[in-house]
Amino acid sequence: MGNKRIWCAVVLFLPGIAAPASRLQVPDADSGRLQQHLTELSHLGANPEGGVSRVAYSDADIAGRAYVKSLMEAAGLDVRIDAAGNLIGRREGTDRKLPMIVVGSHTDSVPQGGNYDGDVGVIGGIEAAQQLRDRHVRLRHALEIVDFTDEEGGLVGSRAMAGELSAATLELVNSSGRSVRDGIRALGGDPDAVGHAQRSPGDLTAYVELHIEQGGILEHTHTNIGVVQGIVGIHWWEATVTGVANHAGTTPMDQRHDALLAASELVMAVNGAATGMSGRQVATVGQIRAEPGAPNVIPGRVVLSIEVRDLDAARIEAVFERVRARAGEIAQAHGTSIEFRDLEATAVPALTDPRIQHIIDGAARALELTTMAMPSGAGHDAQDIAHIAPIGMIFVPSVGGISHSPREYTAPADIVHGVNVLLRTILAIDAGALDR
């Protein structure tokens, strides 16, 4: 298939113009090849439960990245490892003055993880590059496919690319037993020159990431493609409820100042603050510690965590203010005090570019796929790259909404849909859709 036919096809699905899938001349992903590559990757770090433990910097991670490198080379990409250990496959464009298009994700996993989180984005990106090579299609922009370093342990590779990796992070030790510094070196990077991995604003035309949803909304609504609006911000607080520890047998019920009883109402207040507002904000109490912790002592002190996530930082604060207001009522009712310690934002919201959202939506609709605009409740490498480039994310359904588990699964047809949308998104961006 020649370049002329490809570019004619691209025009059919630029924003605002839709066409039936049958009219498109853009190549489609090879389902068999995608599944073969995902299956072969799943053998590296496989565990008896059916998932993988391919923790960053582990021997399994090193083996997985060697396999990904071989796929990149087979797809005709020039492969290198940057100073942060990011594995990068590059295909030059016809106009070297243009900034590159970058597609990426990760292949490291959590302990006892699944075979799709991150893997679909990397393998899908390589498949898109393979299709371009097989059809002898040259983009104007250079195309890079990136397997980022240590996404699960703190977005290490993408933070380095955005120039935000701290020296202190290099000294942290993860469950592989290696420090980030030693791990980067084991992957072929150079932790002493990690600054060389940084890209500058203007180096990238766009960054696009294909990923499984890791939630159940797409499957529940029978939607093919999630058009990600952004990656939520995350803010943590610590709440301390102070009452009076006393004998559980001799203290009458109407004379108690039970910190745990007050804390239990505070937990409900956190849930109510999120559910009582319109929107997709979420709030969670994930940790709770009661003191002194004896079965025959009324708890005198309880410390618990509060986490709120949303695309809008102001909405996160609004949820917390509802919690704070209700806390005052709870404390008064139980004769306790409730104090909050702000642990600050652990992640700020990272919005995707509306133009790329529009391109993704148009590409999916041209393939007669259903779409839904939605936030990402989980963190991704895209949130760091958003500091230096316009970003877009494509979600495909997760069966049962299960992720970070050996039971994690996305159907082959859904993966193919995602890669087909990714490929058309790349072509549209290359054709200048962001300039319109």
C-alpha cells in the first residue's frame, strides 16, 4: 500500500469527518501477532497464579525488556536505552525538522500482577510501527515507541524524561532488592547522567498512550474505547481522632468518648462527601489504626488516612472541606477532637489535550466503535510527559474491572480496536491534525 492511499485515508477521519471502517485504507493491527507477543512476554516473570511478577529491575524485568527490544528491532526501529534506562525504538520521519511523535507505556509489573497493564501499550505501539513498516509508510515526524523504566515503582522513566526525577529517588530500594540507581544501571542506563534523558518542551509533537482501563466502566456500559480526559490528581490527609481510653467493662455507654466510634462516622463522612457531589471524584479511607488496640479497652486515639482523587484540584479541596465540616459535628457529638494533617498532593491532575481527545474519538467513530469520555483514576507515564508535551490516552475495556491481579484480562478484539485507534491517531497527528 503506497503513501498516497494512506494519506487519503487519513483525511477521512480527521476531526469532524467520519467514514465507515470499510472505506478506510489504513492498515489494521494483526490480532494473531499481537496475542503472540503478549503471550510470549507473559512467560517472562510468570507465576503459578497465571499473572507475572516482573518487578522493575528484577531479572524478569531485564528479560522482558530484552524481548521487547527484539520486537522493536523486528519492526525496523532503531533501538537505544537512554540514561534513565528507558527502552526507546525510533523510526525517522521524512522531515527531520519536525518534533517527534511518542507512543509509550511500560512492561514492569506489580508483584503478583497481570499480563495487560502497560504491556498492551508497549506491544500495541510496536504493532503500529510494524504496520507502518510492512506497508512502507513513512511519517513526516519521527516516531518513537518507549518502554518506560519502573512505572509501577514511581514513574521513574517518565519523570526522568520530563526532568523531574530527584536525586533522592535514585537511592530508594524496591521489591527487586535493587536501588533505583543500581536498577537503572542493570537496565543499561547511566544513573550518574540521568539528566541526559530529559526532553524539552518542543521536542515532542504529541505523546499518546494506549492502556487497559483498569476499571469496569467500559465493560459495564458496553463501550469500545475510552477517550481519556486526563489523569486525576491525588491528595492525602491524615486524620487523628482523640477521645479517652478507658475500661471497656466498667465505663457506661453514655459516659464514653470512643475515638473509634467517632472515626467510624468520619469514614462514612468521607464516603458521603464524594457521593454527595455530582462528578466522578472518589474518596477513600485505606488505613486505620486504633490505640491502644486491646479488646477490653475503649480506643482513645485513632489515626486514619484520607485520599481524594479528581481531575479538578479545586473539586478535591471541595470534597475535603465537606469532610472537615462534618468532622466538627462528629467530634462534638462524641466528645472527641478531630485534627487533620495535610500530606499535600501526591499527584497533580494532568489533563489530556482536547485536540488529541477529538482525534481519538474521530478515529474510533470512523471504525464504527463506541466511545466514552472518562478520567483515568490510576497514574500513568502520560501524567509526567504532560509537563513537556500535549498528551492523549486511549483506554480499552478491562474484564470485570480487575487489574494488578493475575485475573487481569482484556479481550483480543478489544486490544485490536485499541491498536487500530492508536495507529489512526498517529497518522492523523502526523498529517497535521493538531494544527487545525
